[in-house]
Amino acid sequence: MLADPQGLLIIGTNHRKAPVDFRERIAFGPEEVEAFLKRAHEDLHGSDCFLLSTCNRTEFYTINLNGNSVRDTWTLLSSHKPIDPTRDAENFYQYEGREAVEQLFRVATGIDSQMLGEPQILQQVKTAFEASLKVNVAGVVGERLLAAAVRCGKRARAETDISKGAVSVALAAVSLSHKVFADLAPRTALVVGAGETGSLVAQNLRDHGIGRLLVANRTLEKARTLATATRGEPMDLDGVREALVEADIVITSTSAQTPLISAEMVRAAMKHRHNRSFLLVDIGVPRDIEPAAGSIDNVFLQDIDSLQGMIEQNLLRRRREVPRVEHIISEEVDRFLEWYAGLQVGPVIKELRTRLEELRQHEIQRAHLSSEQREAAEQVTHGLINKILHRPMKLLRHSTSQGEAGMRRMQTIREIFGLDESLDNSNSEKK
């Protein structure tokens, strides 16, 4: 059993642990993060620090290599946010050692997200990692831990289907567009409704390479705002009839109480379109498009119910992938802990001696020496190895009392002598 990384602590909350009003109260805005990390690094006597704060979670990681207590971390957090460590304890989780590593890796892979397999969370972890690097508070262990979390997240996405398939209405509508028109670059899309869902639809269409984007809304000013953000063309609802002739894809998401697009409007548009394929996706409740429009030749009409069916299938597929993701997490946690164990002075010294002895024996065997020559070579190379090791050993023994600088020195020695590589790899690089 691999040893826990001593002093690694996470205090956090998420959508399962606390209601939204509490999460909002303790969330850190982008403008707060750097100042908080600097203060945390100082208050916790140079400990590695990392903060992840999104709409659904706030997690603070610290590697207390300098003997700070959990109480110190709670004091720090409560000095920045309205938190009472006793009263609010039920709204937080706290993990240490291996459990803290596992939690970070679960977050990075998306299996701890409210939307299972959420792809955006990995980028949020990367952004938070960059913030720690920018203000120089990650440290040797923190840098390695966060890099391992990013690698774990990438593996989960590459080796499983945990993030495959749309599981939001907005993305499902765009995914459906891809199924009907494989390439969106030569296509024109009309988004009707500039509210939250319409905004997500427009952004997803732009992200997926739509050629031309039209944005219609009852209030022209809102249409302009969304069109500016997504490089689209704004219009009010009076322009929808004419836009139906130009669009290949129409996605609606308004709160109108009666349909905005009638079957007659679609039929008239199809005459001018010369009956080329037309995809209509109605995600409004009540519906924005008359259902009879779906009976017109070459018109494909989908509503919120059909999208929900697609979403449920994709969620089921993602749930089936969780055990595979957990296996990847277990592998990556072990890999990190093996590296961490190797940062201790004793193992580094032992590995360094072993590596140089392996190299010495390897070179003597390759030389095909006579017994007399071999005996002389053994004596000479033994002495040479001891002289080579003298300075690194002296530096390593002093590393234990030098905190972060000492850990960086141990990591540098591991890298210089290739202690994290196999001997075969080291030899192949020489050739």
C-alpha cells in the first residue's frame, strides 16, 4: 500500500453538499483568486496552494509541508468568506492524503460534476492550475499533482466515452444539426430567442463551425448583444419569415405562449428554398413551431421531448463508463503517490546508488574484459561512482531541512539521473 502524501488537504463544497445560495456566498470571482492564493501561501508558511471555484463547487487544496494544521486552513478561509467552521461544517467536505488526490482526479475527469462527464471542468482545472503557477504558489508537489490531474482528465476523455454525447438541451440541438448536416461550415442557422438557452445554442453553433448565424429576438437590443458575442446577425421577430428562406437550421427557445413559426410560414419558405432539407428544432415550452410543420416534405421537426430522449440515452452511456474512469483514476493516483514516495531522501539516495550501480555493471559487461581486466575495472569504477555520488549525496542529506528548495533539489536530481525511467530507456537515449 502506497503511503499517503503527508499534509495534503482539501476543504470544499459542491452541488451535492450545499444549496446554491451557500455556494454563491463562498464562491471566488476570477478577480479574487490571485490575491487569495498569495495570502494563503503566506499565511500557511509557504505551503503549495490551489483554488478551484466554479458555479457548482469551491475547493481549496493545500499541501501543508511546513506543519500547518487543518485549523490554520479553516481560519484562512473564514477570513476571506463568511464561513463559520462549526456552524457550516455540514456544507463542506474535507479530505486528506490519498482521498484528497482521488477527489481532485474525480473532479478533473468529470465524474464528480453535476452534469456527468462535463467537458468544461478539465479546462477549469487547467485555468486554476495556471493561476497557481502565475503567482508561484504551486510548488514541486503541487505542480506535479495538478499536472497529474490534467493528465488523468485527458485520459478519461481519450480512453472512455465519459464526455461523449450531448447531455444538455442546447448541445443536443446542435448535435442533431451535425447528424442532419455533417458539415456546418456551409450552413446558415437561425436562433430564435436570446435568453439563457438561446445564448447557449448560439455559442455552441459558433463553436461547432456554423457558417452563418442569424439571431432573432422579440427585443432587438438582446438580439444585438447575443449576435455581437457570437459573430452573428441580429433581427427582431418580424424578420423571421424572410430568414426561414435562408436558414438550413432553425432552433427556437422562447417563452412565447403561442407558436411564432406556423406551418404556413414553413410551407411558404420551402417553395423559395426549392424543397432543400430544412431542420427545425423547437425547444420552447410552450412550443414555438406548429407541429404540423413537421409533415411538410423535407422538413425535419424535433421538439423538446425527442431531445430529452437523446439526452437520456447519452447519460446512460456515460454512467456505464464510470467504472472505467474510476480505474484510470486509481492508476493515476498510484502513479502520483509512487512519485511522491520517491521524493523522500532515503528512497532517492537508494535509487541513485542502484541506478549508477546498474549502469556500472552494464558497461563492464559490454566491455568483454578478461578476468584480470574485469577486476581492475571493478576497482576503478567503484571508486569513480563513489566520487560521482559524493556531492549529490551531501546535497540530498541537507534537503530535508530546506522545505520547498530541498524538494526541488530532489526532483532535479531524479530528473538528471533519470530515476523515473527504466534503465533500458536511459540507455536508448544515449545511442
